[in-house]
Amino acid sequence: MPEWLYEAGIGEARAALVDNDEIIEAAIEFDTDMLKVGLIAPARLVELLPGRRGRVALGGGEALINHLPPGITQGASLVVEIVREALPESGRAKLAKAVPSALPPSPAPTLYERLVATGLPIRSPRPHEPDALEAAGWSELLDEATSGEIVFSLGALRLSPTPAMTLFDVDGAPPLDTLAIASARAVARAIRRHGIGGSIGIDFPTIAGKAQRNAVAAAIDESLPQPFERTAMNGFGFLQIVRPRPRASIPEILRADPVGATARALLRTLERTPPTASRRHTLPAAAHARLTARPEWLAELARRTGVVHELESTR
């Protein structure tokens, strides 16, 4: 039976849904005050936009809001619910999205609470126990997210997040019909595994015949859980999928702040280092600077391990 592996890490919580020793779904949640999905809170309308839209300010930042009540004026107070978190993009992140709410203010559910809501069993391995998350392929998942290279039985995918959509390019050897169906299943697995939402474009090998193209689309339908919508594959091998996008995908999270991702991964490694091992560690300069700039992370590391680690920079 599938089970969630959950770690309340330093600087982030992480989880993976594991089935048959393979990660089929994963999530990362930062320990920040960012506006998270499900937060209901008082806000102030700081800008009115056409079409009953606007921009609101609330604790933790700003959000775009749709479906404003008729007649509301700039500066008015209202209660809102966050329905999409801020999304990282090159240059400037997209603001979170909100809608008006009649419910009382309440915090957003944590990652752990979201896992509980799935009804699946949850296990939280301790740092001194065997690394179940790593055994299921956590490092491989992070490598896929940062490099974009995803290997499957008959070929490889290249994953490329862009401001407009996430793109998958398929590479492999003939026969192309077989390759296209296998890659469709691999893309569906990758979409779920990395939490990819929004517009997704897939550039399959060009295959002749409507029946063959329909078979590729059917493989997507069989392998990707709802909800989603898709187009048919066109004559050039392109197919588009649209899924809900309440949060950034794991590739977006890691690529938006690679230094932070490296620093948090190092904290995970240090937390699992036996107390009898060396306390001196040489780190990449950028990661060292990030960690020394977050003394609360290092203090929590010392509290958890009972050891004060001496961190040195390669510079």
C-alpha cells in the first residue's frame, strides 16, 4: 500500500508518496511566512483593476484577487482566501491569488495536515534510522528537477519550465509509435512526481495516423490522475495538458533558489551525520554564506544533533 514519508526538516518540510519503493508524488514546503493555499485572513484592497479584480495586502505579502464584491472601493477591508501561492519566474515572481471569503480567518493547512487529509498512512523516519526517503530515490528526484533529464525504459525526457508552460521533449530510438506511448506514460509519471501544474506542452516524435496519435493520448489519460484537460496530439506530435496549479512545482522551487536548495540539502545531510563523525565540514562558498546568514537554522541543527558543527567555506 502506498505510504507517505514525511520529514519536518530544517528550513523546509518534505514528503514523498512511495509505492513499491518508488516515489510517485513529492512535495516541499518552506518554513516561511509566504501566503499559502488555504490561508483565510483579513486584507486591504490596495488597487482596483478592471473586471472586478484587484490587489490586496495582508500579513505575508500581496495577492491578486478576483471576483471582488460590486461597489467595493480602494482601501476597503475584506477577508480573503489564498487559492494559489506565488509562483517563481525569472525577473519577478507572480503574485499569489486570492478570492473573497465569508469564512472566519484561519491558517493555511500545513504540508503534514494535507498529507493526513489524503487518508493514506504517514511515516516519519528519524535521522538515526535508515534513510527511507533516500532509499526511495529522493536525490534522484531532486536531480531530475534541477537537470531536467528524466530517463525511462525506451528513451529520455527533457523537462524545461518556462514562464508560459512546462515543456517536455521526448528523445529515443524507433519504432516511434512504441516510443511515443512509452514516453506518454513517462511524462504522466513525471507530472505527478514533480507536482507540475498549469499549461504543459509535450513534443512527441511525429507519428503518422490518427489511430496511433489517439493511442498516445489514451496513454496519458490512463496514467495521469484527474483533474486535467488535454488537447489531441496534432500532426506535428505536439500535445498540451492543463492542470490546476495551486503551488510551484518542485523543478520551479529548486531552480528559483538553487543556493537555498543546496543549503537545505546540506542541513539534511548534517542532521543525519552520526555524532561520532567529524564536526568540521567544508561547504561550497554560496551554501556556506546562506547557512551562516541563517543562525536559527544552525541553532536548530545543534539542538537536534547535540553537536555544534564547524562549517568552513571552500573559498
